[in-house]
Amino acid sequence: MSHAAPKLNAFPVFLKVEGQVVAIVGEGEEALAKARLIGQSAAALRIVAAEPEAALAAFIAGHGAVHIRSAYAPEHIEGAAMVFAASGDAGLDARISADARRLGIPVNAVDRPDLCDFFTPALVNRAPVAVAIGTEGAGPVLAQMIRARVDRMLSPSLGPLAALAATFRDAAEKLLPKGAARRRFWNEFFAGAPARAMETGEVSLAHDAAAKLLAVDAPVRGHIALVGAGPGAEDLLTLRAQRLLMEADAIVHDALVPEAVVAMGRRDAERLPVGKRKGCHSKSQDEINALLVRLGREGRRVVRLKGGDPLVFGRAGEEMAALRQAGISYEVVPGVTAAFAAAADFELPLTLRGVTSSLVFTTGHDLKGGTLPDWARLAISGATVAVYMGRSVAADVAGRLIEAGLSPDTAVAIVENASLAGRRRFHGTLADLPSLSGRGDLSGPVMTIIGDAVAGANFDRSEPLAAHRHRHAAPAAQGVFS
């Protein structure tokens, strides 16, 4: 037995208001909120306020609204397309509502659903595109929360792109056969080269790219986005990364990228795990390069999802070189690298005025040679060093730095699973660092920060490393997670 879908009591419509009068009666915050909302449209605002509060008066002056500076009278709303009763006075709002209904004008009385003919939505404005979220007056806060989520999903350049699309509509219908060819054109228009050009403000380039797409048999060009997935927490993904994931046909991701981040992509996108994790099959870098080139040549929109930032120990250089050589279009989207997430978890200033003004990123794996790496010299001269390392190299890092002259008392902060709810924080000194190698209880990506600036961190939720200096477990190799 099927159940009927719930019915809407208020049906959403878009009312033409260009050049039409919208009247607002009120003097305070409620009237200002409605004025700001309607001010996003091309309506002519008429505001009835005998003694407007300062913010409302400033809005009226700044937006050229017609101001009727007197107590409300029915003639003030005559000829309006819509009326807002926003006086904050229950009796007056009821009078305004009754007058509007008598005059056949739709009315909204703020916070009084029984006096409303319509409800104002939470609005995402990408003119000429608009997304309106309504709850029939039941949950304004919920509507605003949904609005914020939708707003993050839509590129700021969507409005200009939609306006450009309107200028190509007739030509597309004339030159492209109905069906797959026309659909392909519009898909590529809104997710391909025209959209990317508009994203960077290159309007003429977007126009030229759209014109090229009109060639009837033009092959669909693939595009690869090398996207930083951040340190693990899905809400540290950038807005651009989220949009690209929603547009992708295929998501090529490292094993260390959490499922919650991969799941932010389109549900029907092909998922291709390629990353490196102990005990799992992984593709070589050459195989990954070849896969990206193949997908690009197939005309696919691909997100190559890398932990942290693609350009920090992410081997993006090799992938970009392969794509350039193959003539495949690509872009790079930065991500929050693990050093920044670990520092945030510790409330740790990576640079500190009067203490250190330089920062080094390293993996620590270059300590095996006879000569001291340049970053070690920088550490000795006062730089903060962020080490993307497995536990197995902790003793080498500490030993070589102490041997080179860095004080054994230099502060150290370590984070396992930076940014995630289950993260663990440890603190101590360089002399304590070798104990990390024997910590069999650490299975997640480990980030270590060394330097005098570490002393300014918040250690309230951190465990001292010294407590584990005499405990040993079998060392386990740990992958770098940038």
C-alpha cells in the first residue's frame, strides 16, 4: 500500500517584481530585515516609518527607497505588489494585514503566520539564479541553516555564468540537435571550460570557450582537478573542492583519504582508489599518471583527491607533468595541510613574533645521508620544523638534530590523526622524541612539530611523552599524510 506524499500548504513561486512597489511598514530590525531581503530584487521599495531606527534610516538613504515618514495609513500600501507588516505591534500588524487583503494585495506579517498570505524564503542569490528555502514559517532558523549549506555549494560565479548561458540559448537550439548533443553542450558549459573561466573572472574567455563548444562534433574535453582533501575532517574541505566533487564523473583517491570525504562526491561518480596503505594493493605513480591521462582523454571530469595539500609531499608535480605532456586540461585546488591542522589542534603558533619567523616542512626521511639536510640547519637557527613522518624515523630526527647542536630541551608537539575527533596529542622535548618509535598504540598518521614556538601551545588536552620514554613496542612503519 503506497502512502501519499505530504502536501505543501504554501506553494513556492517566483513573483515578478521588477518596477513593482513593495511596501514595508515598520521602524526597526524586522522592517530592516525585510528591506534587505527585497533590496536584492529590482522592486521599488516603499518604507512607511514615522521614526525609523538608525540602521533602517541608513538603508533607506543608501538604497534609494521611497520613505513615507508618518504613522501608517491604508493609502500608504495602495498599488503595491506585496506588503510587509513589520511594525512589531500585534494590533497594527493586524490592521495592515486586513487593509492589504481588502485591497487584494498579498501580505506578510512578520512572526504572525495567521496574518500571512505568503512566507518569505531564506534566499541564495546568484542572480539570475535564485534558490529559495521555505518552511511555511515553522522554522526560520532551519531555513537559514539549509541556505548556508546551499550557498557553500554554489560558486559565486554561477550568476554571471547563467547570464552568459541565456545569451547562448537561441544559438544552441538552432545549431545543436535536440537530445544528447545539446545536453552535452550544456553539461560542458556549466561544468567545463566556460565555467572555469568565469570562476576566475575571465568573462571574455568564458564567452570564447562557450562559442567553441557550439561546434557540432567537437569532442568532449576531459579535465582533471588535483584536489587537496585536507587532513581528514570533511568540514575542512574547501568550498571549491566540494563543488568539484559534486561535478566529478570519477574520483581518484588515495587510501589515506577518509571515506567521509570521498562520500562528499556525486553518488554516481566512479570511485577509483589508488593510494598507498600497508597491506593493500596500490598503483605505482606511473600507473596513476597513466590512469589520469586515460580518463582525461575519455572526456571525463575527474577529481584526483589527495590527503592534505596536493603540492605538499603529494607528488602532484609528476601528475601535472604527465597531464601537460598529454595535453589534458587540469587545475590544482589547495587543501589544508596536516601541519596546519596539527598546529590548530594544539593552538600552536607556527610563527611567533620575536621567536621564529620561518617554517620548514619535511618528511625526515632525508636524514640517512652523511650530510645534514638544509632544514636541520634552519631548525638550529630557530625555524619551526613540521615533520611529516612515520614513528620509525622519530629517533633519527631527534638524534641527528641534537648531534647537530639543537638543544635536547627544544619543545616538541605530536598529533596523531590531526583534525579528527579521535586525534591524540602528545608533548615533550626533543630528548623525549625517540620514545615515539616504540609506540605501538599509534596507528594513524602522525605529525610532529619541533621548535621554540611550540612552547606557546596549549597542552591542557595533551599527554606528556616523557611518561612513555621507558615503554617499548614493536615499531610499525607509518605513511606520510600531507
